[in-house]
Amino acid sequence: MKRFGILLLALAAFALGQSPLEKLKSALDRLRGPAHQAVYALTVERPGSSRTYRLRVYTDGERAHLRVLEPKAEAGMAFLSLGQDLYLFDPRLGRTLRLPPSGRSERFLGSDLTYQDLMGRDLEELFQVTEEGGTLRLMPKPGAPTPYGRVEVYLKEGFIERVLYYDQRGQAVRELRLGSYQRLDGAYLPRTLELKDLTRQGYRTLVEVTEVQVGPVPERCFNPLYLERGC
């Protein structure tokens, strides 16, 4: 524990010399973790109901392949995020589809996560970053395809603890909280995520990361042809 505390102090000292954009990129890299395979438990809570999905996730920190393991009705569905390209395989249709840009704001498996959230680079690419009182303040670049008027990222010792999303009128509409970062092969990955829809009471999505295996992911996992057969 003492050694981990020293590492956190070193990270904090390093962050002092970074620009706001560099701080954001470093924090997001810790959020994505190293190249790994894992099982993600995705629980979608709605007023009076709850549904849990188990997903096998393959990622190299930039690209991600997600495959539904449970429940049985959705098992075999797969998703592939390659930069700005997102592919979906639905075994009920028997084919792989490329999601159009207009569909990236749709909800992933009916949760509070969107397909744009899965792609993961919009905060860096679509927003201008400044820092105010230790909080990163993100404002959309001119013409950026985002529904948000601003985003606030709260950091603690270089790690993202909380993200608030505001609409164009300045109302907070979504809140993301991250907890219990685990150190993996010199990198980091949160164990839990909680995403709330602040406009609708009782709408919440929880993610728990388990069975993590750090190491290179086969390149075929990021080929759309392998969405159907698995990697």
C-alpha cells in the first residue's frame, strides 16, 4: 500500500506540468486500461425492474470488441468499435451491420450508455478543454456532432472520479461515477462504473469489471469478419 501511495503522489506531481488536454488524455487512458480481456456485468435499472447482461470484452485501449454472453435471448450479439466506425452483429439477422453516424447516440442494449460512449474518443476529439479549480471543463468545438453543451470532468490524483454532462441549456443530464481503480501491469482500470440519467428518476446503469486478463489481444478480434464467428 505504501508503494501504491508513492505512485499516486508521483502521478499527481507529473500532472502538475500537464496542459488540461494532456490531463484529460492521461485520465482517459487510465479509464480504458491496458490491453486486456475481461467479463463486464452490465446492469440496467429502471423504475420497478432490473436486467443484467454479461459481456466478454476484448480491447487494446483504442479498439473494443464486445460480445453478449447472457441472457440467452441476446447471447451472440457482438459490437466492434474501431475509431469512428462501429459495427454490430445480430444473430437473429445473421449479418453484420455498420452503424450510421446518426445512430451513435442510441442506447447500448437499452442501457444509459450510448454507442458514442463505447467509441470513447469524443471527449478528446469533439471538445476544447480548460481547467477551473482542479476541474476539467469541456466545451464543444464549432460544429462538433455532440448533444452536450458542456462536460465537466472531476479528477483525483489524475484519475477520473466523476463526469457531469450538460445539455445545450446548461442542465445536467447525465452523471458518471467511477470507483476502485485496479493496477494492472503498470496501467489502471476501474472496477465499477455508475451512470445515471439525471432527467429520469430511477434510470441507472451499473458496470462491474471482473475476470480481467492483461495481455495482447489477437488482431482478428478487431476485424468485422470475426464478429459473427467470435475471436
